[in-house]
Amino acid sequence: MKSSFFKLSAAGCFIVILVMACKRDLDKTNPSYPTLESYFKNSTELQKGTNAVYAIFHGGALVGREWFFLNDLRSDEVAAGGGQLEVPRNQILIGATTADNSVMNNVWNGLYTVIHRANTVIVNGPTVTDNAAARDRSVAEAKFLRGWAYYELVSMWGPVPFYTKPVASATDFQPRTATDQIYTQIITDLKDAAAVLLPAYTGADLGRVTKGAANALLGRVYMQKGDYASAKTALLDVYNSGQYELNSVPYTNNFLEETEFNKESIWEAVFSENVTNSFNWGYQGDLSGGSSQGTVRN
């Protein structure tokens, strides 16, 4: 009997302890972890937010890999090199993609990640007051990248969900929006960017978007809409800047590392060497240059 009583008492104690533990508030916020409310207090932090947008742009879902497959495989310039082409890429090649196509989904998610991060910078920009020029440039770069992402989405998928503020919860989901409304925002973003961005950069800032890049993309957007008069105006701004001209040297110089950022180059996606030599196609882009990710030079 003593043994049975002991076991029963032990079980009872366990139940009491368990109940007491369940009543404790375990939903705690790490006080050392930055939040939107505690971050973006100065221009340096805002620029880091803009760099995070570039990181996704450079990531494997976009120009680091899958964005090229989605565009090139649908062109007349690419054909399968053998029987080993993966199913998602073959679907794109033959024009028979399904809703679960991993390449298309990666590009779609990557573009909306660019938009979400850009929205975060744009919305929080007004809180920064220590350096107006740096703040305005960071916001302008974010607007360009948001405009680019929406242009990619609307030109490939037509009406798509439209966000101009960061998504905070699942209830913020938006339905598909008419393409005209999205194009209006793209044009506004690119004009705003062109009015602020610098004409050129040097050193570690090479690869950031410029005034010429904003006007060049604006011209392309207008051509996509069939507004050729407005496209001519935007593209003449690029031409008349005197910064760009066709290479008189071999055309292949546009594709060599040794001749990057030449006179014909308007905007380049820049990567620096991964010193760990462990590049991973699954990366999403990171500014830290971690062992499994390429370092973005921005």
C-alpha cells in the first residue's frame, strides 16, 4: 500500500507541476531582437534595409539563377541539351507549366519578397531624419526595385496581388489587381527614383541602381504599354545623359568580367567571389557572405 500511495502521490505532483507550467506566459519577445518599431531610426539602418532588397534580387530565386530560366526557356534562343532536363524546366521550355512548377513559384515568391522588403524601406523612410540625402537615395533605390518587381510580375502574369505596404498578417492578403493600376504605380515609382538617384557610382557601390537605370526601365515599361511617345522621352533622357554608348570594341566584352561596367552597361547585378567556395543554388541572398551563399557587393 505504501508503494501504491507513493506512486499516486508522485503522479499527482506531476499533474500539479504540469498545470502550473501551462499557466505561465511563454510568448515572450527577445529584447535583444530588433523590431520594426525599434529599427530604421537612422540612414545607416535604412540603407541596410535597402541592401536587404538587393540581397533578394541577387538571390537564387531571381537573378542568381531561376529568373534566367523562366525568361530564357520561354524564348526561341534555348533548347534542351539532352534528356536530363528537370521536369519544371522542361514544362517551361515546351509551354506546359503547371501550378506547382517550382521554378515559376520561386520567381513569384522572390519578386514578392523584393516588394515586401522595398515596401518596408519606403514606409519607414519618413522616420529617418539624420541624413536626408542618404535617406532619399535609399528610398529611391527601394522604389526602383519595387517597380522592377511589379513590372516582371505584371508583364508575365497580368493582374496580380498588389501591395504598397508591408504585409503584417495573413489577413493583409490582396486579390488580383487590374494591370492599369499596377502600371501606374510602376511608372510613379520609376519617375520618383529617377528624380533622386545618382547618375553613377564607384567602388563598393557599383551595381546600385542609377538615374539612367530608372529611365531605361521606365522606357521599357512605356513600350510594354504601347505608349511609344513617353518611351521615347524616357529613353532620350538616357541617351542625352552622355554616359552611355555602344562599345567600339568586340561585342563579347559585354559578357566578360574584365570589361564589366563599360560604356554600354546601364545596370549590372554584381556579385563578389565567395571565398569559401561553397556556393549553394538554394540560397536566397545574404549580405553577410555566409558559407553557403554568394556575397552581394552593394
